Amino acid sequence: MKIIVHLPSDKNNKDELEKRVAEVHGDSAVAYIKKQPWTKEQKLLIIKSIAGKCS
């Protein structure tokens, strides 16, 4: 399979793309966690764990 990707060449547009990709990934993670049958405490713990690895 071949995929062609056209990336922005301007720094501001690259930064905007990175921001939007991060938002989509974050929203996906939150949606997944919300669907799980875990307690509120367990969900908060996993979110804190993920946030700790991102900083």
C-alpha cells in the first residue's frame, strides 16, 4: 500500500497540525477511558498516569 501525505511547509501550519493531531489523540483516549467499566477513581488514576508520562 502506498500513501501520499502532503505536509505543510510553513512553521505556523506545522505547529497547528501538531496541535490538532494531539487534540484528536487526546479526545480518543478520553472517549476510550469513559467507555470502560472502571470506577471513577480508577479512571482518574489512569488519566494521571498518562499525564505523568507526557510531561
